[in-house]
Amino acid sequence: MKPIAIRAKRVMTPLVEIADSVVLIEDGKIISVGRRNAVELPPGIQEYDARAWTIAPGFVDIHIHGAGGHDVMEADTEGLRHIAETVARFGTTAYVATTVTASPDDTCRSLESLARATKLGRADAVSETPAAELLGIHFEGPFISHARRGVHPPKWIAAPADGGLFNRMLVSSDGEARILTMAPELPGALELVERAREAGMVVSMGHTNATYEEAMAAIARGASHATHVFNAMRPFSHRGTGVLGAVLTRPEVTAEIIADGIHVDKAAIQILVSAKGNDRLILVTDAIAATAMPDGNYRLGTFEVSVSGGVCRDSEGRLAGSTLTLDRAVRLMVELGVPAIEAVRMATLQPARRLGIETRKGLLAVGADADLLFLDDSLHVHGVMTRRMREPQTET
Ligand SMILES: [Zn+2]
């Protein structure tokens, strides 16, 4: 592909902001980024004028179940492509497909097809439309707490001591397993933490009723993340702080939040921002098939949920994922007083760092993938470019 140059009003790398800037792209990679007058343009290079917009890296969503009518667990190649294109419209250019608790056979079948799709997604085929890259798999369950299961089907919740199942899941994932959400208080959980770490996974505490001590024991073994903090967790009390006490005070633990204004009250989000700082907080959607779709009934994993007013619940009225998109989550953080560049970081660089891929994703720097967003001053998405495209697609 020929190199192109894109001029912008501003770039948020998002470590710094650069006004009157230019991004140079060749073969899907950024080859230069900086102030317009500091970057030398190769002669004859094709220049795109995006001076109406701020360019930021594409969002990275590490907890997403589906979108556009499809769930990652049932999706075939066509369904996954539809999910990838749907979330890209809202600025997400890379994601970790998240499974829910299901039967071992259903789970492993899904893992096999997601692993295949992840490998295919790394290929360099040219694409006309923005589509998010599949980065691998997040196992949300089955090694979770019955008491904090949320909508996960109790029938298929498994004990970590059942090591055979985890091994089977790893084999089905064929090296593409990235994150394990688990409950540290279960028998055999600490050994599971170690085995997941050895497999290169990020171990996340979630759907858990752990006490402070139980959470700290898991952190000592290598748990370093917390899944949709406050949701599906033992509540905080000043004399029994529980897993939240550990998550809020241990700097090595990063925290996910579903910032849709429904899952967590705004004051609780602010508490999390104060405790974790902007660099240890990761915005996720926990989005399900109903995202960017009308209200109705949708599948989540292997069960059905109903969506009304954009809020997803199971038949017992429990919250069942969301219809959130990361652009909205970023704007909510700004509404809560977080500076725009830091809110953008929570949806780009922080999740990329969490996965250890920050040289490739979540950052506008030389050598990184050309996944770009074109944002207005209120952080609405007006254009997206993903690395396989020849040119950006922006509104005019
Ligand atoms: Zn989830």
C-alpha cells in the first residue's frame, strides 16, 4: 500500500496532545507522527485533510460479548465480521471476545472457532470498511462464585479444582486465551491463578465473593486485574472490605469499569478513579448482541436476555451485560470531570498495556498499527480507519 499523510487539528497519542499535526501511514503502520512543520512528507505522498478533527488511537475493548445481533459464542466467520464492523462504527478497533459460562462442549466449540478467527484476523487482507481486530479470548467463567454469578447459568459453574476443564479450554483456545475472570475464594483457585499465568493469561478477579484476605492471596500468586469492578462482587464494608478493599488499594491491580451510568453509580466511578488513578483504570463495555440494535430478545452466550430501553436483563431481572459502546463510556468519564486525554487513555493505551500490546495498539507512535479515530471536540466519532484500509473513512 502507498504511504499516505493525514493532517489533523490535533493528535492525542494519547500520552500527549499535538496541535496542527500529521500522521504518516504505510502498509497499515504509523511511520511518523508529529507537528505538521516537524514531519517531512515524502514527495508525491497522498495527503488527506482531517483538520476538522482530533485523531486518537482506536479503542481497545477487553470485555465484550457481542454486537449488531451476534454473540461471540455463536458467531461464525460472518457473525464475527458483523460484530467487528458494528463496534468499529463506535470507535472500537480491537477487542477481546468474551465468553460466558456454558457447558464444557459449547464452551470449547466456541473457543476453537474464536481461536481460528483470531489467527485469521492477524492476516493482512485489505479491507474497505473499518472492522475491529480480534485480539483473542477472555474466559468469563466458568470458575466463578455461585453467590456472585450474575446471569451466568449456575448449572455450568465449575470448580477450579476441576483442572481438566481449564486444560481443555486452553487446548481449544490454541494460544489465543488472553484473560481469565475467576473467583479467588474457590477451592483450588490459587493453583488456577498460577496455571493461567503460566499460560500467559491476565488473571482477573470477578464474579467473586472473596474476602480481602482471599483476594490478597490471589494477588500474591499473580492475579492483577479486576472484572467490571463493583458488579458481581462482594460489597464493600468498612470492617469487611472484601475483594474491593484489595482492588482499590493494591497498585498492581488494574480495574475494569462499565461506565454506562446504569451498572455503577457515578459516585462509585469517581471513587474508583480516585483510588486507581487514571492509569490503572480500563473502560470496558461488557456489550452483548443487542448493542446497536433495537430493544427485543437476544442471546448472551447460550441463554436469552431481554433488552428494554437499551438495558439488558435476564428473566429474573438481573443486569445481563450492556449495550454500551466505548465512545459513550469515554464521554461519561469526561462528564465526571476526567480530562479528555485521560479518558481516551482509559479506552486505548490502558487496555493495550494490560494485554502487553501497547507497541502495536492503543498508541499513536512509530511502528504502531494504523487504527485511527477522527473525533470532534465532544469526543463523538466522525471517522475510523483500521490498519487494513487504504485510506480513512470520515464524514465530510
Ligand atoms: Zn461480561
